[in-house]
Amino acid sequence: MSSVDGRVVAFCADDVGLVDGVAESVAALAAAGRVNAASCVTTAAGWRSAAAVLRIAAAPLALGLHFNLSEGAPLAPEMRTTWPAFPGLGRVLASAAIGTLPVAAIAVEFRAQADAFADALGRAPEFVDGHQHVHALPGVRDAVLDAICAWPDVPAVRNTAHVCGPAAALKRRVIEASGGRALERALVARGLAHNAVLLGAYDFTATDYRSLVQRWLAAAPREGGLLFCHPGPDMAGDAIGAARRREADYLGSAAFADDLAGAGVTIGPAWAKRSSSGG
């Protein structure tokens, strides 16, 4: 595609705070104009150190809350009485499907994680999404949306109803069906800003990340596309550390700039108030 296509895609780096070094990688990529948003895990032990890096980052960067229910431990005492440690994505998905999630405690936990964001950064999140997309699950999405609609400045929300691209077909369909489509209907009904299309899903084992990004760029709409990524260092004990390093290396490279130009894509915002068809 040529540069006359003039498409805009947001590049959002997830997991800031979850793993040491991710914040530094994201700040460097933002300074180079390679990502324009970052989503933060405030339950992690490294969150406040990561927030300190973000506060002094030279480049403008939209910052959001990466609501976590599946890795590590909760912040709120109400949540810890039910889940002293988060039970893992499989159990969260199963509990959501049969309606046994501790919804009241989840609502309190969301507020605690949002407060931890504001305490460390001095501002509320500009957008909200979920670690492993938990914000879209039944029993979770209403708690999240009810909370943010009461904020003075209502943030945008990551829409997971249309997960497009070349890889991980089953994963993409599960994300959509486990709550993404219902989330989009709720976002439209409440008039909340959201992306039209989500790009970036894969299984983290593919070694040719450039080829994936090229195909995600080809699948992006003219506007409203959001590509989530996980750049960072390859830290011991991190299950996707090798993928983080591959992503960081490519996103910081001249090849990525060439691929953006070749696809006629610039990096920019994805959020808008949209109809259910993405218009």
C-alpha cells in the first residue's frame, strides 16, 4: 500500500509495571515515536518504580489502566478474602461463564487498582483495558463501566469485539466471544469512546514479529485501529520474555518505520464514540 492511504493506528504497549524494564523500553519507544500509549498493571510490585519512569518520560504518552484479575495478588482486602492470589485466566474465564465471579469484590478491586494508578501518576487513567482482556468478561465489564462512568473525566475503553489479523484465530474468537461483543454493545449504549478494531493477538511463539505487524497493518481500518504489543526485556522467569525482546527490537528499528510508511500508516489515537458497526 502507498502512503496516500493515510491510515491511523494506535500502538499501545501493555504490561507496564508487570515486569522490570518494561517501562524503560516503552519510554524509549515513545521517545522515538514508535508507541503512543501504554497500559499499566498497578497490582505489581514494580508498579511505583515503573510509574516513576513514566513521569519523567520525554515523549507524550497516553496512559491507561491494565485491570488485572489473573496474575499476582489483589490490592483490595475485600478481594484478598476471596482470592488471596489471583487464580489464573482459566479459572477466571470459567467463573465468568457460569456466573460465579465475586462481582462485588471485583468492583472494589477495580477502584483500588485505579486509585493506585492515580496515586503514582497524579492523574486518572486516560483509558481502561484488561490484562488478558478480563475487563470484557460478564460480571467484570459492568463493574468497570459503572465505576468509570462516575468519574469526572470518563476514560476510553479498549473494545475487544473485533480482533483482526493473521494469527491466533482461536484466541481471537475466544476474546470476541467471551465478552468482547457484549462489551461493545455496552460501550455504544453508554456513549463511551473506544477503538473500532483490535490488532496484535498472537501466541508469543512466532519469531517473525515483523511479518505479523506487516499483516496487522494491512488489516487495519482507516481509523480506529488499536494494535496492542508487549515490548520489554527478556527477564528471567517471564513466560513471554523472548517475545518482549523481539517486539522491542523490531518496534525500535528502521524496519518498523519503513513498514509504517509502506502501509500508509501513521501512529495516532484510536478512541472515538462509535456505533456498533465501528463507524
